[in-house]
Amino acid sequence: MLFNETQLWFKFDPSNRFVKDFYKVWDSEVFFLAIEDSLLINLYYSNKNYFKIPAAKTRMKKDVYFLFDIVTDVLDARSDHRRYDYIKY
């Protein structure tokens, strides 16, 4: 996704660990692709390496934090970029 001339993306993971963990926690049927851009923009503007899902929106009724490494030195990138590599929740 290109936002304010900065390329934003979640690191590709063929196992889809981030998406699977997200659905374990988030109490909703909304498709991940429908909110992916919003999550990336939120991470970009907050300048943080995590985002929080409030207790009211989780299956376990507790606040849950998703943690990422922010990578800005990706080879062959032709513009500013931030890649978010999922670590854990």
C-alpha cells in the first residue's frame, strides 16, 4: 500500500501466522483484507511497533497487543518504505 509516498506492508508469511493469530483474538467476522490498510495507516501514524485491540473486541475480553519489527532497509526499494514483520501477540 502506498500512503503519503511511503510504501507500507506486512511481511509476507506463507503460513499466515499474523492473520491466524489476529482471528484467534479479534471477535469479528470482517475479512482481514478489509481492514489491512487501516491497520498499516494506524501503525504508520502512531509511530509505534504495536497496535492494541481493546478488551471489548477480543474473544478473551482482555486488551491484546500485536507486536512488530519495523524494517526500513529493504533491498531494492525505490521509495520510502516500512515493512511490518509480525513478532507475536
